[in-house]
Amino acid sequence: MAKTKKLKITLVRSAISQKPAVVATVKSLGLRKINSSVEQNATPDILGKIRAVSHLVEVEEMK
């Protein structure tokens, strides 16, 4: 089985006053409060969600 990359996703801007779809995407990534972080595998669906909310999050590649 191929090893997938791990990503650390951090919410750096608030989702308040964003469209409901953007708020739902942030929640589906597991982010709740500003500066909260989660680790996710770099799958195509996660990468698409990150692309949709790229103006609100920072992403780092984990080792």
C-alpha cells in the first residue's frame, strides 16, 4: 500500500460572514476555532476542500 502524505491544516481566518458552503467545508475538515489544527491525509477530496477554503487556512506538509 502506498504511503500517503500527511498535511497539517490550520484555520487562520474566521469563517464568519462566509457563504454557508465555505463554513460547511471548514467544519468538514475538522476545524472549529481560529488557530485550531488538524492532521489529514493528502487525498484528492481533502486537497479539493483545502483549495476551496485556501483563503482561510494554512497548510504544512508533515514528515
